[in-house]
Amino acid sequence: MQVKLLKSLVREVAGTDAEAIIDILFNKKDVSEFLIGKKMGLSVNQARNILYKLYAEGLVTSTRKKDKRKGWFIYYWTLKTDKCLEKLEVSLLKKIEQLKNLLESRESKRFYTCKICGVEVSEEKALEHNFTCEECGEVYTLMDNSKIIREIKAKIGRAERELKIIRNELKAFKEKEAKKKAKAEKARKTKEKVKKEKKKDKKVTKKTKKVKRKKVVKKVKKKK
């Protein structure tokens, strides 16, 4: 489900061709732009155009390395999963709000249609033209909103389920990143502690050697 939703997100940002980016970058890091282009069946420049659009939205990051043999720079790309999930959350919230507004309109207002032209108008618009189609003159027919209302409610339900999934994924991702950060910080502190202990031991050893040398010198002087 997460992959499906991520594909819908990049499709909105960079077009249908961008969907394949998710399959290539999902759960991977630093993927060569040449490999991305090859897997997508596109030239490097075409792949870059898609990646730049995603980069502009903060959905991917890149690092560059110089090819020692050819001398040019190659970009390596990584999907920013947290930013993608956050953008999906915002997008779904907006979609749900729009659907709820539409549902309210369908439940509280009446709509009319022309069976010949297939035109749909609000009651206010129909009243303006005396309930006759301004295109063909046919009398408008009152619409049955029940089917449309059911469809809108179903869409709201799906969007809310997707939102729940995204929020759970985002929470899990942030918890995982927090654990990784805590682990890295612990390792850093341990390394720092070991370094300090070694430095301390080195000082003690140096001091001990110095004391021993003094004792030896003192002993030699006594013998003389």
C-alpha cells in the first residue's frame, strides 16, 4: 500500500513516467542516475529531469562523486521517505476536506440534468433558465443524488484508511530513525569515552615512566 501511495504522489509531481522511480529507490540509498535511467528505459537527461522535479519538492536527495576514469561527476539519488509520507499526509487531508465539502453540497442541495445534453446544473442555475436547458431547450430532470452520495462516502472512507496507513508508516519511520540516531549517539559517546580513557592511561603510563626514571637516577647517584 505504501509503495502504491508513493507512486501516486510522484505521478502528481512529475508525471506517469516517474512512478518507476519508487520501485528503483524504495528502501535503497545512493542509486546512480545512470542505473535509474537504464531501469526506466530513459536517457540520463530524461531521468534527471524527473529527479529534479522530485528534488524541487524535497522528495529525493542527491550526492555527487567524481568518476576517476572519465573525470565527470555522477549523481547518486536517495528517496526521502519521511518527506514523501508527510506530503502524502497533507495531500490526503486536502482530498478528504474537498470530498466532505462535496458531500455536504450533495446532501443539502438539489441538482438537475438535461437528458439530451448530459449537462448537470445546480438548482439556482436551473431556476435562472426556467428549468430548461439553455443548449437544447429540453426540460431539466431532478437528479437522484443517492448514488453520488454513496460514491463520495466510499471515496472518503478509502482516503481516511489511506491516511491512517500513512500516519502509521510515518510514525514507524520516525521511531526507527530516532532509534538509529540514539544508537549512533551512544556509539559516539562510547568511542569518545574509550578515547579519553586511552589518553588518561597514556598520561598515567608516561608519569609512571618518569617516576621510574627519577628513581633509577637517584639510585645511581647514591651508588656513586
